[in-house]
Amino acid sequence: LGSTVAVNKGVLYHTDLQTRPFHFIADEPVAYGGAATGPSPIDFLCMSLASCKAITVRMYAARKGWKLEEVDVKVNFVKADATTASGNTFYCEVKLTGELDAAQRKRMLEIAQVCPVERLLSKENTVVTTMVM
């Protein structure tokens, strides 16, 4: 897939992002001291989960030849309270528009629940950070 690079040149939280030929901006909301010039890093994580679910459902419906017109996925992130033992929670709502029966809708919900990003987030992960001189 290639590397993703983030560069912050001193404009508080405004950070330029590049992955493959695509460029984005990350920032924090004004309430957290940013200038809201782009989504926050958590927003990008939620967008990744939502888009993965939408793409996975679309691919499955296309393979089955089902009449799926639109997939809308809404993700809300709730950070775990430091005093609780449970982890962070991503609340995901999937809305399907099209000529679909109850069994097809049920199956597509199951498919949405096993998209690659959800599987990745559901497992224990390791992040290795090193300093480059």
C-alpha cells in the first residue's frame, strides 16, 4: 500500500498528510486548540472505518447482483473513560437503500461487521515508533 507521511511545520496542529498520490490536512477542532482546517486524526480513523464498511457492502452486493442503490455508514467514536475497564467504542449505523429483502439486509449487516478495518480495530495492535536522525 505504501507509506503515509505526516508533516507539521509549526502551524500549531495543522498537519499535511500524504499517502500515495493523495494529499490531506489534519487538524484539531477549535475547542481543542486547533484551527479546524481539516479533520482530526480520530475523524480520519472514523472515516476509514465508515468507508471500509461501505466499500465492503458495495462489493458484496455487486458480486451477488443485488439492487443496492446507496450505502450510508455513520460512525461515532466514544473514548473510554479512564476509570472504566472497557475500551473505546465505535458506534456504526449502516443504512441501505435499494430493492432488498430482509434476508439480504441481514446478510449485508453481517458483511459490514467483518470489513477489514473493523477486523483490524478489533484485534490487539502493536505500534512501533522509532526516532530517525
